[in-house]
Amino acid sequence: MVLKFDLLKDISDRSFEHGLCFEFGGKFKTKRELEETLGCFDIDKDYADDLLNENIGYAEIFGEEIEGVQVENGNELWVVNNELTTFDNFCDKLYKDKRGNYLLGFAYGTFDIRFAIDILTATIGVINFDNEGNATYEWKYTIHNDDIEMLQRIIYENDMSLDDSINITRKSLDNLPYPVVE
């Protein structure tokens, strides 16, 4: 049996389950394994005791990129990235359409921007560009509104500069479970 990894579905699921700021760090069986997993994120292993304490299970990290870590289900480490780090993870290029709506384009393991989060439609999907710089965006999955609001807030609060203002054709909007006015 071959399992097919669907990156966009995984991101959508993470958005609805935990939020985009959360990143699965890994599973562990022992305190030592937890300490090793913390080390992979450059987090001091001294946090392991608090994380394994059933009454705590969370540790605030005042790092440049990470806000905290938490243990769920007794053996899963979740890293909580700060909002700017999360934004950077999903925005290799920031696009604005002619009506002022933003798309966060990202490559994720490729050299070209192939994926995007569309602020207007609260979706994640595939983006393709023609030779004139126009884009066609087709949504695949939805993103939780809290994450969309967080990404939009970061754009406005940090006065993000645009990489490109482009014409964007959005496909399959009729198939969304809610109405979108372009």
C-alpha cells in the first residue's frame, strides 16, 4: 500500500486542529527521547520535566522563532512558532490582486512558487503563472478563519512590502462551502 502525502491537506488539517503556528515536533517514549527532540529545535532539555508533568505540559520559550512547546497525548511534542515565523513559513512571495486582496505564495521544497494561501477565500491551493505574470489560483482546501485573520493582521501591522501586484483568476469558487465575492 502506497501512502500519498498531500501537503495542502496536511496544512489545512493543521489549521483546523491546532492552528498554523503549531508544528508537530515528533513522538517520544522516554524523557531522553523528549530531550533529544527538544534539541532538534534548539530548545533547552531542561524544559522536559515541565512538559512531562501532567499538570503543566506546556513551556513558554522566549526564543526568536518559537513561543512555546507542549506535550499532547502523553507522547507528542508540539512546537508553537511565533506568528512572524509562521508567516515566513507560508510566504515566500506576497501578491496583491487588482482589488487589494492578498495571496501568500510559497514554494515548499521546490524552486518555484507553486502553492498559495488566499486571504480573500480563506483557502490554500495551487497557483500557476503565465508568461505575462498573470496568475491562476485553484483552491484545494480551506484554512481556519483564525489563521487567515492572523496572516492578514501580520500583513497590515508589519506594513509588508509587496513582491508583485498581479492579475489573479480564481477557479472553482462555486465549489466552496461558503460564498465569496471577488
